[in-house]
Amino acid sequence: MHEFVTYADGTLVVFSDIRKKDNGEEYIRVSFERPTEEGFDTVVFELPSYKIVEKDGHYTDDEVAIFKTVVERGAGYFFDVARGGGIQNS
């Protein structure tokens, strides 16, 4: 996983290396996680579909909408970094 950013509320954004599905399609997972007293609030998007593949906890609809915008705008960056072997190699 590659760290992207940590927001003021403690939400950590990380993204995976490029993975392949059984049909050969490439994808990346982008995870938003915030520590809570009960564990974590979590939202995970899959690129390039931008679908939420995991959601747990108490993120609001407005927060999730902001995260989706981050994922959409950052998709090219996430793929470039993942293809290049990580942030240190980009």
C-alpha cells in the first residue's frame, strides 16, 4: 500500500499496487480509514470503476462524496505511482 495523505480528522488515505482480476482487468483499491474508539471508519473504492467495494463505520454521505471526488481526480496519479513501483520511484 502507498500512503497518499492524512487528513486533519485522522483519515488516512492509501492505495494499492495494481492488481489483476481473473479476466486480466487491472484495478487499484483506494482506502480511506479513520481510527475511532470502536475500531475504524472505512471506505474503499476500486478504480477504474470508482465503485465502493467496502464501507464500514460512520463516514457521512458528504464525506464519502468528497472521497469519491478525490478518487476521481487522483485516478491517473494512483495508476502512475502504482505502475512506477511507488512514490519514491515516481
